[in-house]
Amino acid sequence: MQEEQEYSDRLDEVKNLFYMIPSPIETAIQLRKAGAEYDYKLLNAPNNAKNYDSRKKKAINLGVYSADLSYATLFDQIQDIRFYISSSKSLAEDLGIMKAFNQEMIDRVEYNLEDKDSMMNIVSEIYWLADAHLKETDNVAVSSLVLYGGWVEAFYLACNLYKADSTNVELKKRITEQRFSLDNLMGLMQKTAEVDQGLKQNIEELEKLNKAFDALTYTEEEPTIEQEGEVAVIKGATQTDMSNQEFEEIFALVTEIRANNIQ
């Protein structure tokens, strides 16, 4: 009985950490506001979904596709939205979380494809419905891996977009601000590892990335949460000195982590 209570307490601690990590749609909004442009070549190909045969890979890449779907939605890429909805639905079916991708939701997507504001709300709703279902059924490891995959993909996109335009000061700021959410993601993964031992490699990868962030010089204030329409966006006031060499190290690490995720 005591062991069951301790396990339940750890699950509750993990669930409380989920809300401290930005969703893919939040990060996509930040990228768009920073002046980023759309480049479909950066995304994980939708037909890769059929290659993921383990539950862990399916969960990670449901997160990856959530980030890619959010990115496509912000830039009104209707055909890509269809592709990523389909790939996400396939992985969600395999993971047993069809609540977020039922026929009513798919019909709403088709009806609102040309209405960006509605699509942003729908994509955000899909993400949080899937997340809520996983937590309700105590599938915290799967939910953590979805968040992890989405965070890495969104950060990978941000770094690639900055590499293509290193004069974009606002985009550089958005990249350095991800230190806050990385801390929260690591806390989530470490707590989840207390109830599931299969996350060790992913945590080690994040620790390497965190070490690269540690090399940067920060003057920071506490992050805040602001409401933008229907979406809550995490913001932080940060002055950061990031050299080209420091960025290249961070970029190389996230590229390696992302490659491990989607292969």
C-alpha cells in the first residue's frame, strides 16, 4: 500500500510539471512573431510515420509532428496541414489516444483549413486533448515523450531559421529564452524517469544541451505567462550574450538529438 501511494505521489508531481513547458503552437507563435519564414524542407517527412515501430518512437514523433503541424498552421500551408494531421492521427491511433483525433475533430479541420485563427485553436485543442487523455490514464511516460519530441522539434526549427538569418535579433532572443523551458523539460523527464526507466538516453541528451546553454551569459527575470487570444504564451525578459561559436555548438547538439528522434 505504501509503495502504491509513493507511486501515485510521483505521478502527481510529474503531472504538475507538464504545464510549465510550452506547447508546439506557443513556440510556433513566437517564431512567427520573430519574423521566421516557412521552409517545409526542415520538417520531418509525414510518410516517416510508418517507420516508427516502438511505442517510444511513436510518442516522440507524435510530438515532432505536433510541432511541424503547428508550424504549417501558422503559415497557412493547407496541404502540409493535411499531411501532418494524417500522420499524427496514425501515431495517435497506435498509442490509443484517438480522443484527440475523432471524426468530429477531423471534420472541423477540413471545414476550417482556410481559417488560420480557427486552425490555431483546433491544433492547440488537439494537442491538449491528447495530453489530458494520457495523464488521465496515467500514461505519463508517453505524455512526457510527446512533450519532449515537440520541444526538440520546435527548438530545431528555431535554430535552423536563425542559422539562415543570423541578423534576426528577435529570433536569437527566442532561442536563448528556451533555456527556461529546457530546465522545465529536464525536470519533467527526470521526474518521469522515477516511474519509467526508459528515458535515460533522452535525459542524457538534454543534459548535454543544458551544458551548452550554461556557457552563455544571462541577465534574466522570471518568465511570465501571457494570454494571446486563446493561447497562453510563456515569455521571459532575458539579455543574453551568445557568440556564433556558442550557437553552433547548441545547433549541432539539437540537430543530433533531433536526428536520433526521427530516424
